[in-house]
Amino acid sequence: MLSLATTPKCEEFAEFFTNKILAIRAEIIRDPNYLQDAPIKEPPTLQTFSAITEDDLYKLIKHSKRSTCSLDPIPTFLMKNNFNYISTPLLQIINTSILTGIFPSAFKTAVVKPLLKKPNLDYNTLNNYRPISNLPFISKILEKAVFLQLNQFLNENDILEKFQSGFRANHSTETALTKIVNDLRLSTATNKVSALVLLDLSAAFDTIDHNILLHRLKTWVGLSGHVLKWLESYITGRQFYISLGDHISKNHDVPFGVAQGSCLGPLLFSLYMLPLGNIIKKHNIDFHSYADDTQLYISVEPNKTTALQSLTSCLSAVTHWMTNNFLKLKENKTELLLIGPKDKREALLPSLGNLNQYVREQVTSLGVILDSDLSLKPHINKVTKTAYFHLRNIAKVRPFLTKPDAEKLVHAFITSRLDYCNALFTGLPKKSIEKLQLIQNSAARLLTKTRKREHITPVLAELHWLPVSYRIDFKVLLLVFKAVNGLAPCYIADALSSYTPARALRSADAGLLRIPDAPPKRIGESAFSYYAPKRWNALPQHIRKAESIDIFKRQLKTYLFNQAYT
């Protein structure tokens, strides 16, 4: 590996990463007569940013990560510890920038370090590396000052796409999947067949066209004046160099894309993608996006397959729009999953036409493996296999670790996998949950050095670990609390509705939710919009009415803990 750290190798990496983006854009054949989409309605306007105060600056620095970039003149921790000495000049730099609409050129250079995509890949093959970009600390503080004001404008005027969950407060892969799986389960419960299409883009953040982005910020978002001037200054004229050990490459221009490793980059990408939602909606297709991952889905009656034509038309329109916006779909990565009763899925196959080439038995959506029955068996099998692999590795070093250190490893490698998107595990067969419970049991035995013959329940109770089934309910109920209190995406809140009795009753102010009519099939009962209200209404009123999310978590865990172990 040390042989890679040479100046020629740095240049080789720099040219490879640059040429990769140029090659992707060169493959895109745009329509010369294509006109950029116009918004449905005239957006509100934002012309100026406000200067920030010293208190604002202190909060930005205080809540920033301590990571340091080689471009920083002093380490981040030193800057944080000496805020009183540097606050005045730093505040002047930031306010001068946002008030004049000029992003400092000194902040436009990024240091890029190549990182192997997977540890087992050949380190001599450049294509096995991804560029990890690092920006100066002060640059990130300036970005955050702008981000907060821009994001407030976007939220107040409801400009962001409702079904875009990437890099947004209170949104996550779990909320996105909860929405999608809820819809699919409800459709399956009514004997419909759903077609879920997963789209993947090639280096989407890096191929964005600056002129199109600025046009979109002006026409779709309503930015003008010094705000638009600042963002144009921020987007353009950027450079990067490769760093390997003590060696670096020369500076290379970045003529396309948004800054990687920044907080503004993901937001600008979401704004660049704004027209896509309208295009999909025109075809009456449901969709959800997480950054550059887009999922389309439609549910049809088995005898009304003509509805699938709208899916084909939608895919064609999406491809056309992406091509004309310098976004390249990986056609070989496009996947389609049919969900519903097996006989109805098979009856639908002949009606798919060209879509047949994309049909898969299972797909990986935002880190969760979905199958045609929504049983999640393949996903649970993968979690089980991976968890036991890590448990074996932890067992090798357990004799040398203190219990607190070993517990950190268990939570990092095991608990995190058991909890990831476990809001989707509602209503699964007991056998599936037991497989996950066995993992937790093994982790508890390893941590406490408990023998296999000893009863595990007292061990879990001593560790204050909720069993897997209760952890699932904890996650679901936490999501409900957030939705009820405006801390969850609107699409989660829309899946729930308050219970309103026909006449004045004490239950009117009890914080209850309306439980939908019982779905005709068990899979419908596992849908979030049915399962969550039932669990929520069963909670004691004082928990439902908790004053804060921290109090709710504490009371909920105590309540579930008592249910599990008493």
C-alpha cells in the first residue's frame, strides 16, 4: 500500500476521478430542443441573507464536529477552545461573505483522499476507490450559516419535495421505507399487485450542470439578488487535489457537480431534482426519493393491467428528463419487484412487456432487502449472518476488553443492525423475530460471559436491554410520538389521524388515534397505519402526553421494560 503514496500516483487518481465524470457526461445525449421545466406556480423570493451574531457563530462552532482538514491553518479543537480570540475576525469574514454575495476563493479547494469501496478489493485498481472530499473547517461554518437561512426559507414556503427524504431534518431511510412498505402492505391486503421500481444514478452529485442548477434556484426556488450571487460564487470555480500520505497532486478544476463533504451540497442536489416529482405525479405513480435513490411504485388490480402502461410511460419520461439534466441512469442497476399474492404476480408477468428485463426476486432498498411477499426473510437472514460474523470477531478480543468497552462494540456492530429500520418488522411471524432475538441473546452472553445453559432473561434485564419485539414497538411508538408532535415527516403524520368521538367524551382529550377498519388480510394488520395506532392507544395516557421527546423515551422504555420482565 505504501507504494501508492507517490506524486505520480496522486496525479493518476486525480485524472481518473476527473475523467470518470467527463466520460459519464459525454455518454449523455441531450435533446437540443429541450426546454427546462417551469414551476407550476410562481415561487416566493429570497434576495438577501441576514448577518449572523457572535452568539450564532458560537452555536455553529460548538455543534460542529471536531474533525480537522489538512487545509485548516490550526486544528479544529484549538479553534473551538480559543473562540473568544478568533470570534471577531471570523464573524467579519462570514458576514462580509453573505452580505456581499461572494464566497471566498480560499475556501473553494477540497483535499480528496481515495478510499477503497470494500476492504477485499484490489487496491491497484483505481476503479475500486471512491473520492472522499474534505473541506476547510471555516468553510463549513460559513456554509452552515447560509444553510440555516436558506433551509428556513424553503420550509416556511413548502418548496422542498414532500417525498424527498435525503439529508432533511426528521427524515431518514427508516421513515422513507416505513411510508413505502406501509403502502405496499395495504395494497397487498386488498389483493392488488404492486410493482416497485428502483432507479440508480451514476455519480449524480458530480454530474450536475451549474447553469441548470442556477436556473432552477432562480425559477423554482425564487432566489435572486445577493442570495443567488452568493450561491453562484459558491458553486463555481471550485478545485481539488489528491492527498496520499505526504504526497499531493496539483490542483484540478471541478467544472460540474456540487461540493462533496459539504452541508449545502445535498440540499442543492435536492433543489436540482425538484421538477422530477411533478413529472412522476403526472403519470399517477407513487414515488419516494432518498438523495439520488428514487423508487417508483404502483398498485393494480390483477385484471386491470393497462395501468402498467403508465409505469412504462413514467420511466420513459423520467429517463428523458434525467438525460436532459446531465443525470445518467444505470440501466443495468434498474430493478423491479412484484409484490402481492404469488398467483397474481405470475399472472401479471406477461403484461410487463419491456419491464420484464428488470424483474427480480428480491431487491435492496436503502439497505433493507425486500421480497415479493414482504416477509423480510432474506433481510433477516442477511442481518443474522452478518451479526454472527461480528460476534465471532468480538469474541476473539473479549478477554482483553473491559465490559463497558465490549458493550460499545456490541452496540456498534450488533445492536445497530438489529435496530436498523426495525419499524418495518411489525407483524412478522414469531419465527422471524426469534432469529433476531437469538442474536441479542448471544450478544448478551458474550458481553456478560454467561454460559449457554443459564437462563437469558435475567441477563437481558440486568443489562436493561429490551427484547427485540419490544425494541420494534419502541421504534414504532417513538415514530408516532414524533408525528403527533410535528417532529416527523408529513407523510408519516398523514398515515395517522386523531380519534374524534361522535359526542363529548373524556377520551376526546386523551391523545388517541383512530384505528382504521381491520384490513382483510394479516399483512394489512402489519402496516404502520394500522399497527401503530393500536399500540399507541394501548399506552397509558401520561406517556402519550409526555412533554418532551426525552421524557417520552424514558417513560416508554420503563413501561415496555416492565411489560417484558414482570
